[in-house]
Amino acid sequence: MLTMSTQIPTPYRGAVRSLVKAHPDWQAFITAKGKLSAQALNAELIEFALKHAALTAQIEAVLGAPATSEPEPMTEDETPDTWLAGPAGTGMVSMPDAATVYDADSVLADVDQFLSPLVRGKIIEGLAPVIDAANRGPVERIVEVERIVEVAPGEAPRPSAAPKARRDKRVTFRTLFPSKRADMWRDAPLTLWTGVRAPAVDPHYVVDHEQMATLMTAIENGENVWLTGDPGTGKSTMPEQMAAHLGRPFVALGMTKQTEVEKLEGGTGLRNGSTIWEDGALVQAMRQPGTIILIDEMTFAPAGVQAIWQLVCGESRTLTLQTGEVVKAADGVGFVVADNTNGTGNSSGLFEGTNISNVALVTRFARMIHVDYPSAKAEAEALANHTACPIAAARHLVDFVGQARRMPTLAGVVLSLRQMVAFVRMVQNGFSAKNAFVATISSRMPATERATIEALAILTWTDTFEALVHSKPVPATPSNSAAANAFADSANY
């Protein structure tokens, strides 16, 4: 009978771990203990199994069957005594016979007399993949290997020759973003990359030169960067445009409360009847030289997932997979966080659902940049560039949005350049400014904030903005009217 004092002999550990990890509740159980699945000890495997009667029966059946799996290596938390303890009362371990073949009848032989046909059928069904894997032998590991393939002139590259980014020439920040200003950081050297398709350069993106240089030089030095700021300020766009200008691959990994370690790390799967290892999204990106890996909304991730990032963002930049393989980030891989908070929690009350990050994780990011909205002048120019609307219309809209962002009753409401672009384009399509405002901006807000901003907008929206965007004469607005007071052009252009 399986109890908390039961020792799992070395030859049986592979089969027991496979049973436990296949259970849908396992990941939540081990994450709650602050561990990765691969770090689970005997006691934790048994503790979990005893919570599930069907799983307990499966493990007892495995422990009563001949062993065929290879012993697993010890973890730092397990002692030789734990690993070498055999079945109770024997004081020894029977080593596996390579010629042994599993079948359901032999596995259940010792307990068959206690099982009803229905229960027996369910156990056989549950054991089927374990028996199949045991009879197939060890897990096959598929690793993508960079190869140099000679291609004849004019011949297309073979599909097996996966392209890899590689370092190219060196330039300065001033070369990428020309300026006559004398700041020393504008002459900082940066590496361009080639060999793969990078994100497209957005000609309308408004670059804050000092913030972009702070980001680029950190990545050039092999340092990680944490971007923090309000929603809609362009935190996610900045590292993407950095990758675009430098010719680097770019991968964005969004974190949520439901993000699982296996989605990032990988796991075993079946392909053509064989059990193989399949890399997760993070491991795939880590294997690609020069890749910029964006971790979007880090503080939404559960503790077990943040622990993964703490490992890969450390000095060694490595991650040990369940297979025992140690994956080291390829040459030039850079990590950037984009988060509404700075990792210390939701003190403002505006970002519900975020977690406090371990200080050891946050300090792995050498530079923290607070990203704010662009200046009114820069934002208006960007809006006019994106939509080809008259600059007067762009300024009018940016003034309104700037005023709304400063209102305490609208704190935490997202009013981004992307939303303004969508609004202008809808008006250009012939819709009224009022309807376009609701469809592209206010409809996604909570009821109170929506009522506030719509009341503010309606004072000037219908006549003034539509006239400006269609290049028509603007109706006169008395200086003492509610509209004039609610929509004052205070920005300097």
C-alpha cells in the first residue's frame, strides 16, 4: 500500500514521475510549493498521488511490476539513501532487465484479484501510455543543430538549412538616429545583425532618442532591461523597433495568470509513434542568436513562471530542461520586460491582478526605464503621419487626449496613439466623430469613466474636429462657452 513512508526505488522513478506529471492537477500542485516539476522529490510525488485514488492505484501497480526504466540522476535535495531504498523489507533493489517487456496483465498480476472488471479496465486504460513508453525505450531528443549547407549558385536554400542571425557591421546610435546634438551616448557603438527577417521599421514611430539609446546600449552590453509605465505609452513597441533598426529577430511572450512553465520550457509529445521532446516558446527563442525576447506583463505571471525568468535572466543565462539538457542563451540574445509596474506591486490600485516580483528577479534587469507618453508635439506629428490628416486636426485631438489623461477621474484609462489613429481613420471613412469616438475609444472603458470622457468630448467633438479633419472652416466658439473652457489648446507647438 502506498503511504508517505513508501520509498520509490530508482528503477521505478521514471514510470512514477510520468504518471504523476500526466495528471492535470500536478502543475498547480508543484507550482504552489514554489518548485519546478523537475525538482519534485519522492515525498511530493507520493503526497500528490495520495490525493487521487486512481493515481494511487496506478503507482501501486507500477511498484509491484518488474522494472525496465533507466535510473534518473539524483537532484541536490535527494540523498543516496532515498534513491537506493528498495521495497519494504528487502534492503535491496532489483535492477532492470533490458529484455523485459511490459504488458497490462503482468503489471496487474499481484492486484488482479482485488479489481472489478470496470476498475481493471480503467487502470489498463490509464497505464497504456506508460507501458507503451516503457516498451519503446528511452525518450528521443530532437535538437535543432545549426549546419552550414553549401548551395550551388542560383539554387534556393534547402529547408533543412534554418537561417540564423549573425553579427554584421558596427555603427553608432547617431548613425541610426541622426542628430547634431553633442551627447556622448549618441556615439555609442552598436552591432547590426543580418541573416534573418527582423520586424519592419515603422516610419511613423516617434523615437525618444535617450530612452532608445539607454535600451540599445544595455542590450549591446549583454544587460537586461525593464520598461515600466502606463498602458498605451509604447513600452512593447520600443523593443520591437529596436530589433527592427538593428536587424535582430524579435519574440514577444505575453504573461498571464494562466501561463504555464511547460509552455515556455517545453515537454514530451508524440510524433510518428515516438516520444520526443518539443521545445517551448522560450527555449526556441533562446536558441536563436541575436533574438530580442520581450516579456510582456511579467507581474501577471504566477510565481513558478517568474522563477523560470529569474533563472534565464541571471548571469549564466541558462535553463535546465526536464531531459537534463542545459540550454544556454545563444549569442546576443537579449531580455526586455514591458510591465505597468516596476515589480514592487500594484500600489496605485490601477493594475489589478499583478503580483509582487522577487527582488532577485527585478535586480537581474540592469536598467529600468520609465516610459511616458510622447510630448504633445511629437504625438500630433505621429498621428498626422499615420493617418495623413491635417496637422491642425491631429493637434486638436492630442490636446483633448492630453487633458483627459490628466483628469483624476480618468486615472488608469488607456488613451493611446493607436486608439487615436483608429478614431481618425473612422472619421475619414465618413462616420461622425461622435460615433467614431464611441467605437474606437470610449466603448472599452468602465461605465463611470466612459460617461466622464464622453461628456467632455461632446462639447467640441461634433463640429470642430470634423471640420478640421475634412479641412473645412471651423465654427466659431465663444471664448466664454463650456466648449472653450473644456478644450483649451494649452500645448506649445
